Amino acid sequence: MEAQSLHTTSAPTLPGAPRLRLLEGRDAVSERSQASLRAWILLFGSLSFAAGHGVFLFTALTRLEKLPGRSELGGALESVVLAWFLAAVPLALTCVPLRGRFLRLSATLAWSLASSATALTLAAFTFYLRAIALA
């Protein structure tokens, strides 16, 4: 008697159907959210990077006996860079509870927001490091 071999037949996939993955203890989630999740990670990382330096600058400036004046901190562009670092602190903190809403955004909008925050952070650090090197 011969053993019957089991042949697996794969179900036909529709070209426009989203692939689903299961999360432990949750319902099926569409794979389309992965692009937005990657964008959220980039956004949160960029904001956290700038916020960490913002906390450092806030601590360093407030520990001085006398707060430096506007002329000592530099011109308008230096003030904008410092403002971005300080504004990144609450932005990074609010990014966490708003993650669900961010993941529901379209991939284009999510990547636009994330890349804008990354570009601002990189530009601010470039200008900041250049100003420190020239000082």
C-alpha cells in the first residue's frame, strides 16, 4: 500500500489584495501600514535626536549664573536653530501618543512629515556645528 502524498495547492492571490499579518493578541493588520511605521520611526528618531540636544542646551544655559543675551547667542539664524532644538522636546513627546493617527496617514504624507523633520534636524545640526567650529 502506497502512502498518499499531500499536494499543497496555493490559493490564487489577487493583484490588488493587501497581504495581512497577524500580531499576537490582535486582529489582522494590513501590510500597507509598514511604510507609515517606518516613516514614524524616522520622525520619532529625528525629533528625539534634536530634543536630546535641546534638553542639553536648556540645562547648560539655565545653569549659568547669568542667562546669555540675544547678542551672545548669535543672530536670528542661531535663535531659530535653538528654537528648533527646544521645540523638538514637546514634539517628540507628543509623537508617541499620536502614533496611531500617524499610521493611518497616507504613505506620501507620512514620509513627507518624517523627511521634513529629518531635514530640519540635519540642517540645524549642520549650522550649529559650523557655528561652534567657527566660534
